[in-house]
Amino acid sequence: MIYGEDIIEEVRSRNDIVDVISAYVPLKKKGSSYFGLCPFHNEKSPSFSVSRDKQMYYCFGCGAGGNVYTFLMEYENFSFPEAVRFLAERAGMELPQEEMNEEARRQMDEKARLRDMNKLAANYFYYLLHSKRGKRGLEYFRKRGITEETIRHFGLGFADIYSDDLYRFLKSKGYKDEELKDSALVTIDEKRGGSDKFWNRVMFPIMDVNNRVIGFGGRVMGDGNPKYLNSRETKLFDKSRNLYGLNFARKSRKNEIILCEGYMDVISMHQAGFTNAVAALGTAFTSGHGTLLRRYTENVILSFDSDEAGQRAVLRAIPILKDAGLNVRVLDLKPYKDPDEFIKGSGKEALEERIRKASSSFMFQVKVLAGDYDQEDPESKTKFQHEAAKLLAKIEEPLERKNYIEAVSREYYIGQKDLTDLVEYYGTRGYVSSRENAGNSAPREERKNSLAQEKAEKKKQPQKLLLTWLVNEPVLFERLKGIIGPDDFYEPIYHGAALMLFEQYEKEKKVIPAKILNQYTDSGDQQKIAELFNTTLKMAPSPEDNDKALTDIVRRVKEDSIEQQMNGTNDILKWQELIKEKGRLSKLHISI
């Protein structure tokens, strides 16, 4: 669905951002803005700011920001058209349907039919569980200690022993074989007709973050194989972009999300009050899962099975989560196999204590490494110490590395100086040098690139500051006429923002930041522009000092602009003109 710019802006302007966000986040007025706890990361002190004047939000803690559309797309996981439709309905507006092309309408209708089909199937499975035919399934859940309230909360159900039961039910509701074939609920065979994907199983509806059923998991009753069966991927269901229980966990106010292995672990955890538990959907943990978790938390606790397979899965998940920018700890469930067994065996309070004492991901890695060596054998123990030193040498931050050296020394009875010397050897002479001699100069190149990037960022800073001045003090558009224009902002993202700001002021004699943000579709660009528009200028006590600071910023932007123009031309006359213009900047004075 493609909507025109005028429609998008009218919908936005009819939905006050404070009113919309207040439905999700409790806000309190402080000065000209409203503040609350950020819904995109866990925090104790409110740093989430919503401005009625700018019709934008910005979190000074995690950097999330945007307008009312951005908020709904991030919080509700809406696509942009879905956010437009949601806000239009909220404002009582009727959107022009004719703007949807035939292909877009077809795809939207297919997804809507598939959602309805999944919802019907979930309701049918739930109904069967509570009928005579679902007695085995209900007994299974009760034997596992699952209450009726929890069954209802997760929408648990039962697929009957008949292999075409759901197929016949959905056909009775008017669905055609062609639609059912793409649903992942049934299999259509030209000769034998339709058969169910799930039968003789207790059922776990899988929901997206907006509580819409997108797929199913089923556990077989008895000893059949596979024990757990999951929906294949469809137009609604992508296993690498969804986590079981995230629709509930994202609303939890806990400081972390607990990542489990299976459905029953999540259900048992939630029933015991740990409503921040989620699980992957019958697939290996991926970078997509890490990125998804990062939207809702900064901290993850891994609660996988305590057997060897579970511990190896933890080792695979740690680097993926770390690469996503998450802090990772590992829960020790021994002597129990999984969270469900732990809760039944030792209770909620004991699990809370284990969560508080969850080890860092690094110490877990060292512990697993230690288990691979015989600590009673001097030769084997020496090999372990060398391997541990290699791990420690990879920690780049000096203080963090020092603290972990102390922890490993204490835990495994290694002399701290001996271990430090070994880490230094692998970090500076032996391990690293051998890699560099082999042609791997990546660390040095990374440092060089990092310094160059830092220098480039400092060069862009005046452009960013001047745009912030213009948004906060629109009178400057008049004061800077003939001195600064959009083309003086040569950094692409700032140039685009400047073009729209200058044009907007020229037409309306005011700036509407939220309207400009409508033009950005990339989430990274949205965040940069939101930060730009929501930065608060620290004004000096005296007007003279403010004028001096502003003049200095304008001069630096203009000098950089002139430098860019000189680098881009070989025209001598143009050079002379630019040199004269640069000389005149020494006499520049701007007053607010």
C-alpha cells in the first residue's frame, strides 16, 4: 500500500504523539516535554522524552527516536503502511483505497486470509483440548503442572488423532485447497486429498510481538517422531525473526530477557512469574534473533539445558549475542536438566537466586574449557592455562582484561603474575605477532580505520550543531540569509535534512521536525535525524557568549563548505572567489 505525502502528513498531524505514546508508556510533564521509562531498553530513571511541540520522541539513554510512525513501527513491529492505517483508524479517517495497486492488494489479502486461518486453527485446537477428544492433551498439561489460566494465556491446544481433522474444519469455513496449501497447516495431495500437518499432538500457537498467531509448534503424544514439530516458514512466519513468548516478555519490566530452549521451559517460567522468558522456534539461534532481542533489552541470560548438547548450544549463542551488542550471562541449572525441572524441584525463590548469581559469558567459556582438561595432570593443566590465556588476550579493554585475569587466577588457582605474563605473551608477542607475521594485520588496520573515522566524525560536528540551532531557534533562518544555505551542509544526511528544513521554513515560516522525519525510511537515518532534532542546546549565561558560540559554528561550517568546493574544482577564477569569501569570514558576527 503506497500513500501520498499529503495523506501521510494529515494522518500524522491528527494523532498527537503525546496522546498516542501515553497509551503505551506512562508519561509525566517536565518543562515543555514529557518523560517516562524508555520502552526500548530497560532503565530505572526516565530518559525517554516526548515533545508535543516537535511531535517527536527521543531516548537520551539508548538513542531511540522518531515521530509517531517510528514509534508504532518499533513498538508494535508494524510496517509503515500498517502504522498509517492504525493511526488513520484512530483519528477516524478513511484512507483512499484506490492508491493500492493490484499486486499490493493481492499480497495484503493473502496475508489477511492466512492470519484468519491461523487464528481459526488456534481456536479449534484450544476447543479440542477442552473437549472429550482432547482428554489426553489436557492430562499431559496437567501432569506437567500447567494451570488452566496458563493454558488460556498461551492459547495451548490439541490436534486430534485423525490426520485430516483440521483440513475438514477449515474447508467447512470456506477455505480452498490452493489457500490451504500455502498455510503450512495442511498438505494437499492431488490423489489423496488434504492431510493435516499436525495430528495427535499438544499444540503451541506461535505469536508475533503483536499477539497475532503466525505459526504452530506441536509435541507428539506418545513415542512418535519427531517429538517436536514446527510450522514451516510462510509469508507470516520467519523463524529467524521471531521468538516464542516475546509478545509477553517485551512488556516485562525486568532488566533482562531469559533465553530458553523450548516451549515448555518458557511456559513454566512465565507461570512461575518469570515473564521475561523466550525461546527460539525449533531452529538454531541466529544473528536475526540477536538483533531482535537487542530491540527490547541490553541483557540476556542463557538458560539452556544443562546437558552437553545444551552447553554447546550456549557456546554457539554467546558470540552471536555479543555481536548484537548484548551483555550475556549464563544460568547454572544443575543438578536439574532445564528450567521446568528446576522450578518443580527447588522452587521459584531458588531460581531467582540462581538468576542473580548467573555467571558472565566469559567465565562460562573458561569453565567449559577447563572441563576439557584433566586439572590433576600437570601437562593437561598447563595446556588449559595456555588456552585460557589466549581467551583472555582477546579482551581488548585493559581494565576488563585485568579483572578477568584476577577472576580466572582465583577460580583455577593460577598465580596472577604467571597468568598475566602468559596473557601478555599471547596478546602482544606470541599469539598476536604470529598472526601478524602470517599476514593478518587486521587489528592494526582496525585501529587506523577507527582513528580516521573519529577524525571524520569531528569534521561533521559543526554541521550537526548548526542544524540543531536552526531547529531550536528558527529565527536564525532569517539571520543567516546570504551566509549559509542547504548546500553548505555537504554531509549527505545533513544536506538532505537542511534542504527540507530551509524549504519548509521558506514556505511555512516555521519548522515541523516530525513532518521531515516522514521522508526517512532507513531506521539508522531516522535515529540520526531524531537525535539531531531532539538535542538540547546548552546556552551560556550571557547573550554575548551565545552569539560568539553560534558565530564560531557558522564560520566552521562555511569554511568546511568552501574547502569542499575548492577541492572539487580546478577553475582559478572560482578559487579566487572562494578565497575572498573565506577571508571575509574573519569579520563574521551572528546574533541570535
